[in-house]
Amino acid sequence: MAGAPEAEHHAVLTEDLKREHVIALAFGGRIALFRAFCRAIEDVVPPGTTVILRGSAVTGRRWSDDAPFDADGPGTSDLDLTLVGAAALSFFKPTGFFVPAVHSRPLSDDDPDIAPDLVPLRRTLMDMVQRPVNIQASREIVIQLRGDVLGQPYLILFEKPEGLSLNSEVPST
């Protein structure tokens, strides 16, 4: 992609640099589109969910062959979205897991029926960015393993805070 940043070695990818890559590569430099993408996700995910983006949109390079993002043409690189948290796992059917109740398979064109309630969100996101979007869910331990131990960079898009439950005390003012 002409004019897009090339990722430096993964060890030097700061949060700011990862965010710059994502906005430049996946959103064509349009910060308003990036924000709308995040809002669409936030409207659907349960409280207590952290949403991250992994893969070549973050690093600028495809892991399998080190090719640049969108090397096969505009809109060909997918976005790998992961919903982190126990509540997010409930979107997936029991058959939709690599590790049951810990790490799901991605909702994608290859596996379109494993998380029916996320299909409308996936379609909305793909319409927004004009490229494939894969959505999976994991517990925090999986992300820590992949990021900290295996060195696979990811960008935290946002953390949706836990809400007040019906049995929570409201702080007095």
C-alpha cells in the first residue's frame, strides 16, 4: 500500500505506533472511521470486555510470509478482532472453540455459524472498512500468552468497563 507505514521490529512497536499503523492501514488514515468502528463494537460487547486488534493491521506485515498489509490488493488483508473476557465467550457456540470456554475459533467466512449473535456486528464492521473482519473471543490468559510470551503484538482498541449490577451499592455523594 503506497504511503502506508512499514512496521518496525515488533519489539519496538509502541502503543502509539501500533495505533498509527491501524488507522493508516485498516482505516485509510480516517480517524473518524476508526472511532465509528470502535463505537459499533462497544454497542454490542458486554461490560467487562477488552477489545483488541491483532495481526498485520497492527504490525504492517503478514506473519506467514512477511508481505506488507494489503499486499494482494486494497481490502484483501483482514482485521483480526478479539473480544477478551469471560462474558464475550458466551457469544460462541460450544462447537466454536479451539479450547472450550477459553479461546474461540474466529467467526469468519470459513466458520460463519459459530457465533450467530455476532454476525450482524461482523457484517456492519466489514461494510464500514470494506475488508474481511474476523471476530474471536478469549480469556485474558490467552492474550497474555500470545502477547507477552510469544511476542505477538496487539492493540487495545478499548476496555468496556463493568457496569453497576442490580445488587451493587451506589456510591453515596
